[in-house]
Amino acid sequence: MKQNVLIIGAGGVAQVVAHKCAQNNDVLGDIHIASRTLSKCEAILESVREKDAMKQEGVLQAHQVDAMDSAAVAALINKTGAQIVINVGSAFVNMTVMDACIETGAAYIDTAIHEDPTKICETPPWYANYEWKKRDLCAEKGVTAILGAGFDPGVVNAFARFAIDEYMDEVKSIDIVDINAGSHGKYFATNFDPEINFREFTGVVYYWEDQQWKEKQMFETGHDWDLPVVGTCRAYQSGHDEVHSLATNYPQADVRFWMGFGDHYINVFTVLQSLGLLSEQPVKTAEGQEVVPLKVVKAVLPDPSSLAPNYTGKTCIGDLVKGTKDGKDVEVFVYNVADHKDAYNEVGSQGISYTAGVPPVAAAMLVATGEWDAKTMKNVEELDPKPFFSILDKIGLPTRVQVGGLDGEDKAWNE
Amino acid sequence: MKQNVLIIGAGGVAQVVAHKCAQNNDVLGDIHIASRTLSKCEAILESVREKDAMKQEGVLQAHQVDAMDSAAVAALINKTGAQIVINVGSAFVNMTVMDACIETGAAYIDTAIHEDPTKICETPPWYANYEWKKRDLCAEKGVTAILGAGFDPGVVNAFARFAIDEYMDEVKSIDIVDINAGSHGKYFATNFDPEINFREFTGVVYYWEDQQWKEKQMFETGHDWDLPVVGTCRAYQSGHDEVHSLATNYPQADVRFWMGFGDHYINVFTVLQSLGLLSEQPVKTAEGQEVVPLKVVKAVLPDPSSLAPNYTGKTCIGDLVKGTKDGKDVEVFVYNVADHKDAYNEVGSQGISYTAGVPPVAAAMLVATGEWDAKTMKNVEELDPKPFFSILDKIGLPTRVQVGGLDGEDKAWNE
């Protein structure tokens, strides 16, 4: 049993996490939020108060911290009495925040792999580059660390585990499909910080097939997926964190990730990339000014947080898992559908931030109740998915299943 | 009879002008070239010497001058003894260079309207904004000033005059079509300085119809033109200098300009413009750096002068002129086809610079022989086109005619 949460970060996902922690503070206890910019934390707390989101009276506090400074984070953990840290700060702070948790004994939860700010894109083995090097230390000290507990990675890892455990003797393939069928009404925008968003697609696409790593170019392989609610959507094979951990835990399965892109998005992306405007290397103007093109592109694009009020439509994220049961082929599609407008009405965020921010709060609740308080480092597929789904059902992201695959009968996961 | 030429400017067009002046220095006398950057002038003279372009032994000299400083230009005219100034510097120096000519009595020739560097795009009445205000002064002082003597404006004005004089009692419409069917082999590039090039298409399209100015948006009206040599090409109605002077001299005719664009060019342009990356207004990056997006786009695009060696294909620029003769409808297409590779082999430049740079040299030769030494200010359609075509035939840009319009019989203009 652990209590009191410290949220690291104050972006769009942190806002969802704060709202959801507040809505469940009977389980979670005190809620603290900290980032480099105190005013951003205060704006989030203001939005929590506006929605009257606190389930019961309790502590709700903002703090300033440099999350790259492990000692400062440890001091804040001690000062606040937080036993659970939800890290939704930038991808560059994972290891310093994790170190602070190991130092203080607090449970650590994040939603994406650590990245080195000097690299464009991390290469496999991803988790093994940084996080997994601390696994033995976590085990030794009895520190709970749950890696990649957003939606993807996170819920999709639990989807895979559930499909395999419930429906298969043997798994053959896991295809994770992430479709945002919503519309923000702008000519073009990214759903997260453009600097991070574009990075995902400028590198090589790594995937796991025939028990080995393979490589593709981005947008090399597209597939039309006929999905529940959102209909037929085109998605392209992309690299993603969870391919690594799932390939490690299910090495016999092919593991691929598919991200949905419209033709318009791909066109704009292709023009910008082909011209060199997504480069992180500075160029010199005729007047001699040194400029990083990507930072100028970011400056002209809409602020992702400005998209939420007018965002409409739905997301559909799921796993198509194939395997065998009693010698027969089986296919199961496990998925969730979320609605942008509902997300905005509930927590003031768009659906992409909502799907990323709700799951780490469910994980924190399971740490608080002890069900996921593993006392070591775990990826999500190494934990029991059922209590996770039970909480997600209640706090906004219900899990559904189509047994027989995309054409299969549709039902709730626990029907 | 005038002698000795001073070329202002040291860009791609100035290189063509220098080569062509050298090739005709028996008519033109001493050749001087001046720009802000002496080394650029010297590089051009070096390329003239490499091609052994001087027709006969003579003066060929480079000078440094700030063409925005009228007194400095006048001093250089006096020092060099130049009686003819060919201004192919930036669009911002027309008036200071013209003032220097009026001051010294030298003939003035340019290839495009004056622009104010603080405006994105000049609005009609174009020539009347700056140049024509000096017309009376030129007449009073007996100074020859030939405006817009490149290809378009320039040769296309002569095409119109020729078609009307030779084939019509009355003119009804003049459609100028400019097609570059060449390929530079790059993903995307502009043929001139991107800052100037994009300006032409970010403003309103002004045209003359029903004896009044009308307006359109860029890329609003496209038309497939079936042209000699280059075949069917799509062109879009655009604004252009010569529409103004032709509309003034032939107010009874509709006057339109059409620029050829491929779908790829339009797509890249549209993406950049829609995102705000063609803006001349500075934006601020997340790090607080002030940057003009257009200058960054310019920095990542290929240097236009780097395109010449690999440029292949042809240009076709012509006027479709419609009118009546003896009460019957007549159509005449007057045009030139130029070849990028030939241009590079002859003068080290691509075809777009070649078509812009050869005509002002032909005009200078006509000033030298006295045929176009008008002792006042003239647009090209106000001068006899036949001696102009005769020289252009000999120095690289032959004029052809299709009587009956685009389906008409093809012949040389003087056959």
C-alpha cells in the first residue's frame, strides 16, 4: 500500500494525469505536481479546481523543480511525502527521476522511453539502453518501477498479454494499430510538441519478425485497417517503444506497430522533410543568422495545447493478436475507442493527451492498492492486465474485444 | 550612336548579359560590370575569359558600387565613360540607377519594375508608381530609358506589338504564356532568389479585362496550353509587370499573363505558404530567437545558380494575340523556344537566366546603333520590334510565329 502522488511535468498529458489523480484522491491521497515552470503547474491546478475534480477534500499543490536534477527531485519526494511518482515530463528526464525514486523508495511510473537530447532517435534495444540497466537495483532495493504505462506503450501491452493469456496456447503475431480519426480543424498541426512528434518519423522503423530485428523506412509499408467505430483507416508501420519490450517478452511472436496518417499529413511531412526543414542541424541564412529549421517549423505550427477546444472525432487504438488454441488458428482484436470532445469536456484536453494520461493514473491506483506494487521493475505486459482494465473501465478508457479478429463478435473484455 | 556599357548587378542574369556584351563588343565598345560585391563581378569576368567570349580585343573591367547610392553610380558612369547602363541588379535599385543615368546622360535599360524593399508586392499601376514619374524629365533631358527589356517583360511586349501591327486592324486580347518545361533534377528549387521568386505568387493576381483592372488569387485559374516543342503544359494566371504597360498602350485589349507550374511545385509552395513559412514577418522560437521564416526556407533551398550544370529541357514563352483583320477574327501566336543545356554550354547559365539576360543586350545594341536611342522613356512595345527580333535571331533567341494561333502554321517571324 502506497500513498500520495508526485506528478512530474506540466504539459498536456500532465493535465490529464492531474485531473484523474484528483478524481481518485480517495485512493491516491495527496496530489503534488512539479515542473521547471511553476506557473504551468498552477494553471493545471486551476483547471482541476474549475472542474471541481477533487473527489474528496485533500492536498493539491504545485512545485518548481528541475527534473534533470535527481537530488532536487529526491528532496521534493521527501518533502511532499509522495510514495508514487508519475513521470510525464520530457523524454529526457526519465533516468534522473527514476534515480530519485530508487534513492527515496518511491514507486516510479512513466509513459515512454528515455531519450538522450543529443540524439535524433534512439535505436533498439531501447529500454535496455537506459531503463533496464536499473532493473537489478530496483529489485535489490524493492523499488516498484512501471515502465511505459501510457496507452501505447502501456495499455496496448496489457491488451497483448490479455489476448494471449485468455485466448491462446501460442502467440504468432502482435500488430498494434493506433488511429486518430479526429479532426482539429487546422491546416496542419501535431498533437504533441512538434520537435518530439516529428522525431518519431524521421528515423528508421524497427520491428520484430522471424525472431529478429528488421528495418524499414517510414511510410514504406501502409495498410488499410477496417476498425470498429472509426471505420477503414490507413496506417503505416512505424517504430514504437513497446515493440521492444513485447519482442523481449514474446520473442516467438512477430511484433509490429502501425500509426494512422492521412494523406495530407504525410504530404506536409514529406515536403518539410525533403526540403530539410525538419533538421535539427543549424543552417545559416544569407544574413548570417544561425537557425535550427525544426525550431522555426515548431514556431509557425499551432501550439498543440490550443487544439483541444475544437477537436472532434474519435481515436481507436488496439492490438490484433494472432496465435493458436488447441491447434487451431485464432485471432483477437482488443481495443479502446476514445472521444476528443468527451475528453475536453471532462479534463480540458484533447483525446490524444487523454489516452496517454489516464493509464498511468490507473497504474498508480494499482500501486496504491498493492496489486501492481511489484517491488521491482516491470513493463506493463509483465503485470496482471485484469485489474488494470477494471480501473480503466471506470475512469474513462473501457476495453473491448473482438474474438475472431477484426470481423469478430464485439464485446466488453469481461463479458 | 552610343558606346561603352556599364552592367549593374552580378547575379545569374548579369552573367548572361556580360557574356553577350563581350560577344558583341564590336558594337558595344568597353564592357564594365559593377555590384556591391567585387568578387562576384570578377567571377563573371573570369567565366567570360574562360569561354573566350570577347569578339574583339577591348576593355572588360569589374567595379565595386552600391547601386542604392545614385551619386556613386553617376561617378562610375563618368569614370568608365559608359553611355549605356544595363541594370540587372536587384529590383530595389532601379530608381537610383535611373537617376544616375538622367544625371550623366547615359542610356538606361532594365528588365523589371522597381520595388520598395519594405513591401511584399507592388500593386498596380506598377510602372506609374516609380518609373513613369521620370518620363517627362527623360524627354526634357533627351535621356533614353528602356523599361522592362528582358524576356517577360520585354520580348513578349515586342511580340504583342508585332502581332498587332502585322496581322490585325484591332486587337482584342493578349495572353502571355511563360512555360519552363526544363528539369533541374532537385526535389525543389526556385530559378531566381527564393525571396523574390515567391513574392511574385504570394500577392493578388492583377489583370486587365473589359477595360478595367480585375483581381484573382494565385492558382485560382489554370489552363492547359498546347504549345510548340514543349507540348501541353498547365499554366496559371499570375500578375506580371508587362500586363500594366500593355494595358496602358492597348487599353481596348484584355491582357493576361500565365505562368507554368507543375503540380509538385504548387504542392510545395502551398504547404510552405499555408504553414506560414513564406512569411517575411519574424516569428519567435521557443528559445526566444527572432527569425524570418522565408529566410530559413531560402537557406535550405538549393542556390539557384547551382542548378545550371544539370538543367535539361526547354522553355517556351510566347503571346497568343487575338483580334480582327478586315472584319474577320484572327489569332497569332508569337514565341521563342530556348534550351537550358545550350544556354549552359554557351554562357554557363540556365535557360531562365539566358532568356532574361540576352534581350537587354539586344536593346543595348539597338541603342548603340541608334535604332532604339529614343531620347526619352519607352516601354518595349513602344519601339519598333523588327530590328529587335533581327538581333535576337542572331544572338540566341529566334522569334517564331504561328498564324492562326496555337494550331496555326509555324514559321520564322520574317519568313
